[in-house]
Amino acid sequence: MAEALVLLPGLLCDARLWRQQADDLADIAAPWIADLTQDDSIPAMAGRVLTQAPERFALAGLSMGGYVALEIMRQAPERVTRLALMDTSAAPDGESRKAERERAIKTLGLGRFMGVTEAMLPQLVHESHVRSPVGATVRAMAKEVGQQAFVRQQQAILTRADSRPLLPLIAVPTLIAVGEDDRMTPPPLAEAMHQAIPGAQLHRFAACGHLPPLEQPEATSAVLRDWLNWEQAA
């Protein structure tokens, strides 16, 4: 029987983030892409996923989805068979990043929601994708997710717990993956998680920004396929 696979999107992302991986891995897994747009706290997002997910599942989260994945490991570690944390961090935001998020929320009261602008794309994807279909998909997802969900998600991220104390307690096969050119959650944050989680493996995507599932979909699917074939957790 195929292993259940729960895929968690990032901020201003929807199912399109993971769509190719869900298709590519359907021969060995039963993928389900969660909706993380409805709640304004990471614990609530994790709780909603847990009510909808199968009893046992492999779990992969990108960016904000990684924060939710770590919260699921806090709330119900016995339900997770293996874990993949992609372009994310276990640490809370520093003061400057918190201030940026607070300004983003406040700005919405002064004008209409702009989503992901072309000027913002270099922060999210490798320069080679800014004016490609990848960039267009990122902007389309943000527009579809919309202002209200964006505010909820930013509030959730701002109030998230420090997950660094949790990392040494993770006892399932764990993959840490990051784009070499990720400006949002740079490789040192992935390296810190890799060092803290017992037995974790680290993969770097060359010439890639914050969104490997879109920027390098075939490579991402291959890395996740390999992860799904690791020795099954007890």
C-alpha cells in the first residue's frame, strides 16, 4: 500500500507549489496537499492538517509549511513516519524580519494587496526564473491566496514558537533541503537543522532560490522519491 504523503505549502502558496511532485510521486505515495490559508496561528494550521490527514503519513513542508511541519512534530510525532523540511528554519524571526512582517500587514491598511510584485521575485526565486513561467506561477498563487489569508499567515509566522529545542527529539528519517541561492531562508539555517536532528541528511539545490518544487521540479521529485525510499521509520 502506498505511503500517505502530506505536502505543506509556504506563505502565499497554494497546491500549485507541490503539484508536479504530487503527480511524479503518485506511483509510490498517496500525496495530499494541505490548505494553510484558513488559520492565523501555526498551532491551528497544524491542528487542521492533523484532523484531515491519514492516521500515519510522511510529511514535507516548505518555508511556512516547514514551521507547520515542526508544529505537527510537536503535537503528534507518533503520526509522522518521515519528515522533509525544505527552505525553512526552526528559529523564530529576528527583530528585523519581524518588523518587515509587521510593516507588510500595516501597509495593507493603506492600499490594495499587491501580492508578489516583480520587484519581490528575486527574493523568492533564482534570477533565471524571475521572468519565466515560474515567476508567473508565483505571482498567480499569491493573487489567488489573497490579502486576508496573507494577513492570517503573517500573523501565524510572527507568533510561531522557537522549534530549535524540538530538533534533537525528532526520531524519524529526516531530509533537510535548501536552494543554494535562497535569500529568504539561507543555507546556514538548513545546516543548523541538519546538525541538530539526529541522522538527518542535507541536500542543496544548485542555482536555486526559495522554491525548489517550482524552480527545479524534476530534481525536487527525485530527492523526495529517494527520501520516501529510505528505510521505513519504526
